[in-house]
Amino acid sequence: MEGATPTETMIVASARHLAGERVCFVGIGPPNIACNLARRTVAPDLELVYEAGVFGAVPERLPLSIGDPSLVTGATSVCSMFELFAYYLQGGLVDVAFLSGSQIDRFGNLNTTVIGDYSSPKVRLPGSGGACEIAINAHKVFVIMPQSTRTFVEKIDFRTSPGHLTGKRPAHWGAGPSVVVTGLGMYEFDDDSGEMCLTNLHPGVSLDDVQQATSWELRVGDHVSETPAPTEQELRVMREQLDPQGIYTRGG
Amino acid sequence: MEGATPTETMIVASARHLAGERVCFVGIGPPNIACNLARRTVAPDLELVYEAGVFGAVPERLPLSIGDPSLVTGATSVCSMFELFAYYLQGGLVDVAFLSGSQIDRFGNLNTTVIGDYSSPKVRLPGSGGACEIAINAHKVFVIMPQSTRTFVEKIDFRTSPGHLTGKRPAHWGAGPSVVVTGLGMYEFDDDSGEMCLTNLHPGVSLDDVQQATSWELRVGDHVSETPAPTEQELRVMREQLDPQGIYTRGG
Amino acid sequence: MSAAVADLVRDGDVVAIEGFTHLICFAAGHEIIRQRKRDLTLARLTPDVVYDQMIAAGVCKKLVFSWMGNPGVGSLHAIRRRVERADPAPLELEEYSHFGMVGRYMAGASKLPFWPLRSYYESDLPTVNPRIIEISSPYGDETVYAVPPLNPDVAIVHVQRASSGGDAQVWGLLGCQKEVAFAADRVVVVCEELVDDAVVRSDPNRTVIPGLIVDAVVVEPRACHPSYAQGYYDRDNRFYVEWDKIARDSARLSEWLDDWVYSLSSHQDYVAKLGEERWAQLTPTERWSQPVNYGRYD
Amino acid sequence: MSAAVADLVRDGDVVAIEGFTHLICFAAGHEIIRQRKRDLTLARLTPDVVYDQMIAAGVCKKLVFSWMGNPGVGSLHAIRRRVERADPAPLELEEYSHFGMVGRYMAGASKLPFWPLRSYYESDLPTVNPRIIEISSPYGDETVYAVPPLNPDVAIVHVQRASSGGDAQVWGLLGCQKEVAFAADRVVVVCEELVDDAVVRSDPNRTVIPGLIVDAVVVEPRACHPSYAQGYYDRDNRFYVEWDKIARDSARLSEWLDDWVYSLSSHQDYVAKLGEERWAQLTPTERWSQPVNYGRYD
């Protein structure tokens, strides 16, 4: 089987991190593939929650939007968006939520609103959607996004979703970003400083590569491991079942 | 056909007052019979709302409780109690609501909580239920209750549901009590003083009778009419269809 | 039921057996009496006959409510004796309106520190319950009232059908079954029928409670008598009328508890004791919903 | 549709065509374009392709929203041109999060002066939208954020089935169809199928909107294309992908509006123009819910 693309490695690494988790708030695209891969490998009991109001989705195909009809048919429960946000998310039932962003800073604060000034933006991005309340209320957050000096920035242009702020989060929020997975490596957050810290390099990626793709001086963990390459089984599930057209995993 | 009992006259008079109304928040007992009588006579398009979460009920039998299963089968809509109270009542869709009470004062303030002191009551009554929010949010309130010096009192022991307070209600509430129907007569409220004012005496009832059954000096309208006696048709619908056992109308 | 109550209801707990006239789990109340739980705070919009029975049996020290009565009949005499005459012991009350209680469960379910509503203005309720507080709108002069969240230790919720995983579906009056379940720390789902997961999944919009938040699933048909389960059995009005006479007399009430609760080992005994003739009278004819097509998307 | 839009949508109105990915009434958007309405404020959680079309056509001066994008594909280029380059005119934005928008509709529907939620802490959203305000809990130190009510002048809500009186039933994703309808002054219900009142009344728990609040009922099958109606047709992903190319180029976009909106007289023409082959591809196989018994109580 052909070797993994960086996106595939990113998805597989995220999926493995879902081992032992129960309730996952899913976004569309790579997080969705990661969650469905985890259900077929390390987390068979994972329950998928979609902000459109679905709990316990069992999609028969790769959902192409956050509200795909395949998420509804055969699901455990469909409720109003109010109930989903109030009872599941704000009520504290979501163990892990996936977020992404166009910019992230060293504390895991995310921007999905604008590049440039808010009132005269260079690029107008989608905005919060549910991200702001997800970032605050989910027990923990997995960030999955591409890495470059344009995305890993010293200062984000707009804080849509709070991460570890400037080091610490209020105790009555969820724990915030716990892992960041990119196409190059993985990061966790230092308990004391709240700062992103490299824990893994994906196969073939050097320390220099990740520093080159980061706008600040990267903090490196004491023991940086190489991410184990995606297994044949993981690649097969992903390529044959979850994204046969390669829309998300191979830019198809 | 046998002549009307005071309760029957009270119910018929209330029903006639529903002419032209659209959405009515119904209580159990006499109000329920009045509403169903109105649907069969003066207000065929009246929609019945029950606090249990029912809109557009078409009960095939006389409901024996506020949440009788006959209110559900065949109804237009059943929603959560939150939605009923928030969207229908608080949202301003209820034209008329029926309330009752163990005590009422001249301004239509109602007590359904305690007789005596709250912390060591002589008689513990049911409490508000939905009455407090109904009194505030319905466009207008019809009060239906028996009349005596124990019920028509100078000062109520507990204000469960605000009427015209001490004369005026805030403008952003519903208009409050608009009519009081008892077994003896009917009352409306003076626009300026907010005070209850006799408008009708039921057949065979004298002015002296109603004053004897009232603890304050009763205000009497300029033109007190005699309530037209229940017609044969009204009595027949009530006795044959709505309360064949006479549970509410003849104390059976 | 016996195991669920033994495991999940603890002395001193705040317990809510909800259901607005519909789906009131009397069987759970009886089991709590049988297990002689003590010092419970009982929460419920409408303490009715089941709470009169529990309070008479001495399981409860405090009642949180919005309307107490024997619906369609009259008073709850055991509760009134305790409130009016401390007979045989006082009963603490914490009182709201219906919408206030609904809001309390919703705040509890949503982890909100308060719930706002347009009620209580110029009522005496806030003067006797200082937890009902007037607050200002940040957008103008208007005020609303706030009620605090209610998070019961245990919610006992009856439903028509559930899967073995606890995914529960309800039709007819919904009451606050969903809100109290999401608000509670521990949830017992009691169902008329256990169904295949596929039945639940054939109609996900009908699911009111996900198994995720359920700690025990009890299959106990007819557990709501004399209350009712839409489509399964009717309200037994005769019992409500009889209860008025039973509860007026504390000796007669004790006798009733002996005959119908303490001397029976389970709700199945209670169902049998009522007799098939009574159940036949309470069974409605069928009236099925028209199904809807969810479509298969693969 | 033509009459409903002519009668109920007025220049300068706040209009909400809701539906979260599901039941988005594109046909209503096209009719508004065709009737050349002007100066509308468009509200919607997720301005997607339908609002990109409407905004490109010049019906809108302001957008109230929480997430703008072509779901699963990318950006909305007509909207971005107006926001980033005022091309051809500026577009005013009022921005919340999803839960904030949901809360705004709920406050509107409930006549509450604000809606509280646990969001926005330490986000920059309140700094660019001063209507998002931090408030204190009356029960302790905690704060929450408030959003103001949103009461659209008109809500246009697509549903699967409705009676001629406007009682409307929905299954699958509910979005905010109920909340926006109760919040709006005027409501247009657009349905896939008109059904007998008896069908609605066979399953009252499925009714999302009562006819009481509905001003017009429009029967317009397939009105959600390229969005979908659960059980009736699938999302037409090909169109979403194509839109990305069309909308990048304002000349091409104008041409598309000419071909698919201005030159057609109704949505029936649009449906026919897409062709039966396309519709056949979008039709799912059947998957019916298991019915429930409500019982007849007489």
C-alpha cells in the first residue's frame, strides 16, 4: 500500500488520541474521518455528536456537510440545536471536541474570524459557528490543522475561541486544548505555562522543519517521539471506507 | 328541561364571553366545560391550550385532569412544557386564560396559596401552578369562581397571581382580569380605578344577595342587566355531551 | 426496580419523580417506601398522590414544588396534615410556579447559574422564597425574575419505550422528563416496553433521553397506575377519587400502605392485585401515528 | 410562493430563511431575488449559498449570522467581495456564535429581553459586537453572557409536511425552524407535501409549528435544492462544488442568476430545468419510522 500523506498521518494520529474517550463533538472534514476511524479501531464505543442536533450518529457514507442526511438516519437521537448546545455541550457531556483554525498561537487560542482588521479584513473567514462555546465548554479540545508560519503565528488577528489565554484558563471552564495535531507533528500544552510543546514528529519530519513552520520559538518536550506511521489497517479503513474519493485525505 | 344550577349559569355566562376569541388557555373543571361549550356555540374556531403542553386539543370525552390522554390524541400539537409556557404564554399568543382562586379582592388579585399565615397556614392550598405567569402574560384573564364572603375578601391572605394590584397594572403585562363570573353574577373592572364592578345578576339573584356575599362595599355598574338564562341548547350540550355525569355542573 | 432504587437512591438525596399527569412512576415511589429511604428532598412540579403516599410513609423531609393537589379531585391530605399541623412531623416547603420549576430544571440541565422568566412580578411568592430574585436586563429598563438551577441527585423518569442501553422514547405529554433527566446526577429510566435498538433508531426525533445519561433501565409495565401511559393505559380516575377518602384518615392511609406497598414484594404483585378486569377497563383502543420516511443515504 | 413573497416580504424587512444545512428554502430566496426586494437585513445562523446568491443579487444591506461559508466546500465569494472590498457595495455585519443566534431566536420567541449563555468569555466577539454583554448571576460570583432577542419581520421555514391550516411537521434536523417561526412577526411555511389535517393530528408530537402563527402556506416540492429534505431528496453536493467556481467570478455569477432565477418564472421551472435524471440521483431509498400508538380515549 502507498505510504501515508501528511493529512493521513494527521488524521490517524488524532484518531489514536481518541482511545478511551466516550463522547466526541465532531466537525466535518478531517475530524470526521478521525472520529469514524477511531470508532473502527481504538474507540468502538465512541458516540458522535454533531452540532446540527445529532447524538449517536452512524453515517453509512462519508458526510459531506455537518448536517448530512446520513447523520440522521439510524441515529440514536435528533434534538433541537438549543438542546444540543445547552444540554450536551454546555451541560458538560462532551468529552472531546475537535476544532480547527486559520491561526493558532502558542497558547492554543484560535482565530476563525478574519485575517487582518475586523472592520476591513484582508480575508473574511467563516466566523465562530459553535467554536467559541465549544472551546469553553467541552472537557477537552483536540485541534487539527495544517502547520505553517501563516497558521502558527506569534499573535492571532482575532481571538474567536479561547485556548489557554496567556497561560491559564479559569477553573470552571473545560480544560481547553489538550493536543494539536498538524501535518508535521503533535503538541501538548504545558500544565504550568499553558504553552504548546512539541511531543511528536511525524515520520520524515525534522525538528528544523517544524520550527521553520512556526512563527515563535517552539518549545520542545524532553522526549520527542516519532509518530508511529499509519498502519496498513488504518490506511485501508480510511482509503476504502471513509474517504474512498480521497476528498479530505488526498486532496482528491 | 330542568332549570340551570348556579354553576351551570356561571359556565354558560363564561362561555358566551368567549365569542370572538381565538386562543384560550384552559383550566380543568368549569373553565374546561365553558371552553368546550363555546366551541360548540359562540366560538367554533377557539383553539384550546393546556399547560401540560397541548395546543389544539379536541377531547372526545370530558378531560378529568389537566393532562388527560384525551387531550393528546388528535391534537394539533404537543410540545414540551417549556415551549408551552415560553412560546405560547410568555410569547403572547394566549388571548384569554381562565383562572380561579380561593380568595379574590376588589382589584382581581388572586390567592391560591394559603389561608392564614404562609409559614403556619390554616389551610394549605395548591399554590401557583402556572397561575402566576398566566395572570401576567395572557392578554386577558377570565376569573371563574364561587362567590361568598370567604372568597370575595377585603384583603387576600397571599397574592399568588397579580390582578390590577391596587388599581393599575404595568403597561407591558397582559391586560389582566377582564371579567369575573360567579354563581351569582358577573363583574368587569373599571378602567380608571381597576376596581371590580357588577355588570350582571344571574336570574333570581338580587343586588342584596351579591352584596351579602362580598366582604367589601361592592361597586355597581350604571346598567346592571340580568344574565340571560342558559338556553335549552346550551344546557343540552353541557348535560348530554360535556358533563353527562354532572361532575362539575351539578356536583354529581 | 428494587436493585435500581437500592443502588441509586440514597438517604438524604434530592429525588425527582417527574411526569406531568402522564408517566408518573408510582411503582418507583412505592419501592422507595418499601426500602424505607429517609430524609429525602422530593422535587416535582405537581406533588400529587404518589408524593402524598411517600410523604405519609415518612421518606421525605422537604418538598420542592409548584402545585400540590389531587388533580381533578382536591387536596393531598397527608401533606396538608404535615404542613398545617406538623402531624406527625413538619415538612419543609420550597415553592415556585410551574414555569419557575421548568426553568430550574433547564438551568440545571444547561449548567446555567440561573434561569430568567417573566413571572412573579407583584406576586408574594418571592417574599416567601428568597431564591426567586428580580434581575435587570442589560438592554433596557425591563426586569425579569431569576430562579436557581435544580440538579436532583436522582431523577426517575417513566417512558413508553427504551432500548437496553437506555435510549428512551416518549409520546403524548412530555412534561419535564427530558429536562429533569439532563439535570440529574443519576437517572433511572423505567419503561413500559424494552425495544430493539433498531426501533429507537428508526425514529431518532422521538428519542427524549439518550442512554448516555442513564444509570439504570427498569422494565416495569403499568408502573404509572393510577396515572397513565399514552397508548398503553388510561388514568384510573376511580383511584384518585378513592385516595381522597383514604388519605383523610391517617389510620386508613397506613392500612393502605400495608396492603398495597409493604406487604407486596414488587410492582408485579400490585398489578396482579388490581386484577385483569380493572386493567381491561383502562386499556384504550389503538390509534397509530402515520409513519414518516427518513430515507436511506448510503 | 410568488404571492406569499409579494404579500409578506417588504423592502427593508429583517428576513430569516432558516434551516441548518437541512430544509433551506432556496426557492424562497430565488423568488425574493426575482421580485427585486431591496435593503433587507438577512438573518441566519449559516449564511450559505442561498444568501450568497441573494447578496450577489443586491437584495441585502446587512447580514446577521454566526458562520458564513459554503459548507464542506469553502468560501462564499459574493459575500466576501462585499465585506473585503465593498464590491459592489459594503455589507454591514452583525456577528454571533451558533449558540448565541439560537438564544436570540429563543429570546425573541419567548418575549424575554435577553438570553443567557456560557460562551464568549475571553473571545474578541463581544469587542466587535457590543450587543453581546457580560452579566452577573444573582446567585454567586459567576457571570454569563447575554444576547438580545431577534424578532425577524418575516421567517420563511421549509418543512416536510403541513396541513392547509399551516400546522407543520418536520423530522430529521430541526435547526431553529420552530424558534425562528415563534420569534417572527410573519411566517411563511413552505412544504414538500400538503397533507390532511388527520395526518398531522395522528402524531401531534411531530408538529413543530402550529398554523396559529402561520401567515401563508406554500406547497413547493423540491424547494430546498441544492439543500435537502430528509426522506425526500439528498443534498446535491455537485451544485455546492460548482457554486464555488460560479461565485468567484461576478460576471459568471450574474449569468447564473439570469439563467436560473430571473429568466424562470417559478421554482417549477427550476425543477424542470434541473431535469429528472438529476432528481432521480438525489432520491433516497425509503426508511420508515416505526409508528406509535396514541390510543383512543373516548
